[in-house]
Amino acid sequence: MEKAPSDPERQLQPAPVEPLGHLDAGLEAAASEEAEGAREVGSGGDTMTENNFWLKKIEISISEAEKRTGRNAMNMQETYTAYLIETRSVEHTDGQSVLTDSLWRRYSEFELLRNYLLVYYPHIVVPPLPEKRAEFVWHKLSADNMDPDFVERRRIGLENFLLRVASHPILCRDKIFYLFLTQEGNWKETVNETGFQLKADSRLKALNATFRVKNPDKRFIELKHYSDELQSVIAHLLRVRARVADRLYGVYKVHGNYGRVFSEWSAIEKELGDGLQSAGHHMDVYASSIDDILEDEEHYADQLKEYLFYAEALRAVCRKHELMQYDLEMAAQDLASKKQQCEELATGTVRTFSLKGMTTKLFGQETPEQREARIKVLEEQINEGEQQLKSKNLEGREFVKNAWADIERFKEQKNRDLKEALISYAVMQISMCKKGIQVWTNAKECFSKM
């Protein structure tokens, strides 16, 4: 018997803890401002540009997918799928509806848009894209990313991604997102001109931050654990669902064998023939219904997969916080070192071993003028370091407030979406069982009339 996975929701109930670092008292107010920040995050509607305001007045859909052939960046032939994005105004001008605008986008362009959003909005839980290749599928389902059924499910997932971004109180205002929906030519060049790749943090730096941060914020540690648990629980649920689908498919198809046997039997039984033929028909109908049932189930599985991928978006926020904490601690350490050097030069006392101290012993003391010049340089560096540290503290405080506000928004969305999906899935299963009971009830009546 498999062990039931732990409840990940418990991980999002952290006790009050210290915020980013211990280096600025102003940061300690961040925790008390979280709830207030969550209410303020969506209140910036008055600052929207005309383009962003237009996003609030349109309907977004991906109406179709098309298989295409072309050449990639390596000048090699490739086959890919393009998706038709349609935007239509919901307002009317002089009683006339505005014409629908449309353009084609590849999956790689959706990836480029999301990577841009991740870099420019590190405090936001950016909506995930649907899977590029099928995962957690039952054995009768094709894992080919060009399979029409898979392409259709991915079309729905990409449309959902656009709607998620368009409904986000901050992401919907982004100019690049607006151009993604309206500018077909040169959009990639426009994104690359923002220089977002240069602002992306390196993996090595992220790894250093993970292992070398001395004072991590316990709330973000809890959030990382929660994201791991969320991913583990949903992955476990999807694997179980795939196994159940395999077994259910087999059970339904066995009824097809019953139907064939009853039909063949009816041919040799004169008195029982009609009843056997009718029972066989009911069995055939029941057996063929499983294909539609499992196809509907895939849509619920895709809703679960969205939150499977949301777990990585949560971890991305945690990694950015670790990087900011790491930079803050490095700046504080560098400032403390410079202050110590300045004090040692002013007093002439060396507290710790240093290369400079060994040089002084070997080659003699510095002249007073040299010492004064070094002290002056260090004082300037200390002033710059203090300003830099203050700036990083303020930046960290703002990040904590904004990130936690968006996490609260995400939790509300997650609870609402998963509750609705699981209830709908349960209703579908009940309906399926009722149909099974009805089939056997009808078969029983056929047998009773023999």
C-alpha cells in the first residue's frame, strides 16, 4: 500500500520570522506589511497606458493550430506547429464592432515571452506554459508532440497561458506582452533589444546563493518546501491516474468482448436471439464510450499539470530572493572588511593576519602621507558601500512585500482552480458510474425477457 503524500498546504503556514537579512531595521517592517501589500498589488489601474488599458477591453483566443515546415537557426529543415492568436475588442465604436486581429506564433515564441517575464518580474509567480512533450500519459495515448490530440490540448494550454497573463494585475500592463498579441513582424527583435538576457542571473551564481546564504528568510524556505511538496503530490496523483486509466480502458474493452460473444451467440439461438442481440448492443455501446471518457479526463489532467509546472515558478521566486540575500550579505561583508581596514590604519593595530601586515614587517612602515591617502580612499569606499547596502536593503524590502503579495494571490487562484477541477472530475466519475449501472440494468432487462 502506497504511503499517502503529505499535505503541501501546511507548508504555507510559516510562523513570523526575520525578513531579508539582519542588516537594516527597515526590513523588519516588511513582514507586517505583507497583508497590506497583498491588497495594494492590483490597485495600479490609474497608471496604465492606453495600450495596457486596451488589454482590459479585448478577448484573447487561440483559434487553431497548423503544422508547418521551415528552416531553423542552423539552416536545417524542421517541422513545427504554429498557433493562430486572435484578439477582438469587446467594445463597440459608433455601433460597429472592431475587426478581429490575428497573427501566428510558434511555441518557441511563447517560451521567449515567458523567459522575458521571468527576468523582468522576478517577484511574480509567472504562469507556466503547457508541456512541450506529453508526460504522465497512459499507454494508449500518443506521446508524439505532433499528434493532433496532443496539439489540441497544447493549444488550449497556450490560450490559458495568455489569459492568465492578461488577467494578472501587473503582467497585463507589460508593453512586450501587448506587442506579442499585436505585432507579428520583428517582435523577437523587440524583445531582444530589451537586453533581458543580460539581466538573467547565471546558474552558477544561483547555486552559490543556495549554499552560501547565512541568514535565509524562513518564509521562503517554507515556500520552497511547499513547492516541492506540491510538485510531488500532483506528480503522484497524475501517475496514479495514468495507471487507473490503463485499467479502466481494459475493463471497458472487456465489455466489447461480451458484446461480440452475445452477438455471435444470438445467431445460433432462435428463442433467445433477440435478447442476446440487445444485450450485446448495450455492451458494445458501453465499450466504445471509454475513448470519449478518457479524452475528457485528459483535460482535467492538463489542469493538474498546470499546477505541477507552477511549482517551478514558485521556486524561481525563491531563487531570486536567495540571490538578493546573497548579494546583500556579500555587500555587508565587504563593508565590514573595509571598516576594519580603515580602523587598523587609523590606530596602527592589525587585528587579523593579512598580506599587508606581512609586507609592513618585511619592508617597513608606510609614511604618514601614504597612510592618510589610503584612509581617505577607504573612507570613500565605505561611504559608497553604505549607500549600496542601504539601496540593497530597500530593494530587498520591496521584493519581499511584492513577492508575498503575489504569492497570496497565487494561493487564492490555486485553491479556487483545483477545487473546481477536482469537483468537476468527481462529478464526471459519478456520471460515468451511473452510465455503467444503466448499461447493466438494460442488459438485465434483456436477459429477463428471454
